[in-house]
Amino acid sequence: MHAIAAGRQHTRVRLDRPSPKAKAKTANPFTPPLRSPRRVFAVSYELNRARTAVASHRLVLIILK
């Protein structure tokens, strides 16, 4: 848990002040699409859809019991 939080914080700092060395180190194809607001919205939308699907599924199970 702590390692994940530290990693997130590190990437946030790097995005704020990108140095050429850090940029060269992280040749990550996922960074540009994730940074765009449309991509972020799509991800959050998918997460919410999955959550509502799980919630409705649980409701159905409870009703069927």
C-alpha cells in the first residue's frame, strides 16, 4: 500500500517538473493518453460502470434470495 502511494507521488512530481533524464528513463507508452482529460474521463466512466454493474448484480442476488 505504502509503496503504491509513494510511486504515485513520485510520478506526480515527475509530471510537474519533467527532466530529460527522467523522461528518457520512463519510455512508457501509457503516459500521454492517461494524461489527456478524455482518457481520464473514459477510465473513470468505465470504473463507475463496473461498480454499478457489481452493485446491481448484488441487488439481484439479494432479491433472489
